[in-house]
Amino acid sequence: VQLPAFGGGLAQPGGSLRLSCAASGSFYRVNTMGWYHQAPGKQRELVASISKGGMTEYADSVKGRFTISRDNAKNTVYLTMNSLKPEDTAVYYCKVVADGRGYAGMPYWGKGTQVTVSS
């Protein structure tokens, strides 16, 4: 399963970015999709996740500022990030849980995209 992520870059405090990640490869179904981030010297942590049915979960630090969404027909997950803060600076990773031939609930990680919030 391939998970290229797009949309990272440099933003000013208070600005916005939109990340996208499209899953492709040999699988039957994509279940939960999500975004994690990892700042230098820190552990990777959940930013937001969304189930196939659209139920969402957010880290407290991004509630009200970030929105996760998905397009099931395209196996694509999006993260719209508004009111960005310097502390949002991190590498953002896409993660999906997929079912395929002979397996179920397999997690896959994308390579990550850098988000830098600075003036």
C-alpha cells in the first residue's frame, strides 16, 4: 500500500495548510484513516482520525482548528489546518488501516510531509 502525502510546507502563524494522502495498492477496503505528527525530539502522536463511516477524533491541541475528512471513492484523507501555531511544526504522517487478501486491520504509514509554522 502506497501513501504519498501532499500539502506540507511553510505557513505563517494564523495561516492555513491542507494535507492530502491517497491510498493505493492491493487492498480490498480502507478502514480508519488518520494523521499523526512528530516534532523533533518528541514521540509521534495522533492529530486526527476518521472512520469509514465518518466518525472523527481529534487531539485536544487541534480541536476547533483542524478538520479531517475523507473521500471513500478515492481512498483519500485530508487534513485542513487553520489558525496554525508554531507548535504545530512537525512532520505529519498519514496512516490507514486496510483489509486485503488474507489479512485484516493492517496499519500502513506514509513517509511524512514537513509542516513548518514560522514568521
